[in-house]
Amino acid sequence: MARRTKAGTPAPEGPAGGRELTRQRVIEAAADLLAREGREAVTTRAVAAAAGVQPPAIYRHFDDMDGLLDAVAEHGYARFLEAKRAFPTPEDPVEDLRAGWDLAVEFGLANPALYAVMYGEPRRGTSSAAFRTGMEILHGRIRRLAAAGRLRVDERLAAALIHATARGAVLTWLSLPEERRDPALLSAMRESMVTAVTTERPAVREPGPAGAARALRAALPQQTVLSEAEQRLLGEWLDRLAAGG
């Protein structure tokens, strides 16, 4: 904790070594203010008081308040990542997709102000390690679908559809007056996403090469028989076959 003077005002920061602790305390204070009182409450003076530091200390750790909000967004992605890692994985890849989508939406509804900072502005916090790891988990779900022959579209489009529908569902829900928030909206958006991304039956059992190409493309990174150049070339061929289907 920061030392305080006899007058009760925060003392200057200690030497290097406590800087990271101070930075984290400022981020957590801002996130707490955001959750309790909303975006307008996150001011330099309020955050400094809550964190027990002098206001100039914030600008020694962040270029400006927008930089602090970027750090709060990263903090949110880290919290969401913890929830993802703790969530059990259903055996059925389609049910896994539904469960992951529900988890993302539930996080947003439970943390509306934080979610608005994380996803309300394009690309805020998306360079963080936690965001990238979370997207890797999403791509893992998609690869399970592809390997099972259940992926209707290519992996990148599937990721964009899943991410966009979850984000859109939360932000739309939060924009509605409480009396107009119908849970059927969330269920309908989830099932529309599932229909757009998956097939009812394994695609590899259907005529045509596209489903088989997607399934093989998903398994390609795990093989060791081909050289790197051969793997890259085969990957290009499979992408073309999958797109042509």
C-alpha cells in the first residue's frame, strides 16, 4: 500500500520494484470504480484516491486516461480468460461451441461497464496476451468442429461470426430498456450463429471435397510426415478446395 503523510494525503511512490504493484493497484481501482459507478466515475482524481496514490502517479504509468482504459480492458480480458480456462469442455464440439458462446455472453451481462470498455471501441485491448490467448481457445473450439467434419465455413470466417454475434448480442442487450430484454433474443442469436457455422451432420459424409478438406486442414498442423514447405503447399490446396465447396 502507498504510504500516507500526516495530513492524510498519499505519499510519493517508492523506488523501482513497487512500480508494477502501484500500476496494478491503479488498474484495479479503475476497474472497481467502473463496475460500481460506471464510465463517468473513472476520473484521474477518483482513481488516484481509490488507489491511494497522487494523481500525477497515474500519468507516470499511463500516457493518459485512454491508456488507463486500455489497461483496464486488458484486465478484463485476463478475468475472462480465467473463466474460459475453468470452464469444462463438453465432449460434443457443437455443444462446446454453444457453451463457449454462452460463457462469453454471460460474462458481458455480468460485467456491463467493463464489457463496454473491452468491446465498445474497436481494437481496445486486443493486443494484450490475454486477448490473444482467449482467441486461441476460440480457434481450438473451431478446429474441433473442423476435425469432426462439422464446420460449414472456413476457420477464420467462423471465428469472426462467433465473436461478432456474441459481442453484438451483449451490446444490443445492454442497450435495451430492462422491460424489453427478452432472453429469447440471446437464444435466437446463438442458434443463428450455430446454423451459420456448423453442419447438421459431419460434412465428410456428404458428397464433395469441401468438408473433407476442412477436416484435413484442421488436422494438418499435428502431422510430422511432411516438410514445412510441403505442409504450406498442401494447406493452400486444402484452403482452395474448402472455399470452392
